[in-house]
Amino acid sequence: MAFRNGVQRLSRNLPRLAAQSGAARGMATEKQIWNQIQSTKNIRKITASMKMVSAAKLKGDENRLAVAAPFNAWTKNMGSDRVWIETPADVDYAE
């Protein structure tokens, strides 16, 4: 019973104690705000570097596509005659 009375007394006095310590209830401290700003800056840096990496990858893909275009045209001309390949349903494996 004494423990319960102590908890009730503490819970009644908690808002007053928090106000005396300088931290308003529900408000972030200066340190917490500073940490949040720093983490936001770090996330911004990471996002910018990820954008740079993806742009470099896209540029590489575009370069490889441009190099492959003449080869693609050459193979398209070479294979203009259609070749029919048997499907597995057409093959009789019992023979």
C-alpha cells in the first residue's frame, strides 16, 4: 500500500517537477532539436549521394544502349528470315 501511495504522490507531482527542471511537458529539449536537425542533414546528404549514383548508372546504361544500337540493326537485318523452332509439344520423345 505504501508503494502505491508513493507512486500516486509522484504522478501528481510529476508535471510540477518537470516544469521546475526547465523542460515543458511535450516539448523537445535543445539537444533533441539539434540531434533532429543533424540527422535531417545527414539524410539529405545520403539522398543526394544516392541520386548521384543513380544518375551515373543511368548514364552508363544510356552509353551501352547507344553502342549496341548499330549491332541491333545489323542482327535485325541478318535475321529477317523467320526460323521456326519446334515447341516441346511437337517433339515425340518416344522415337
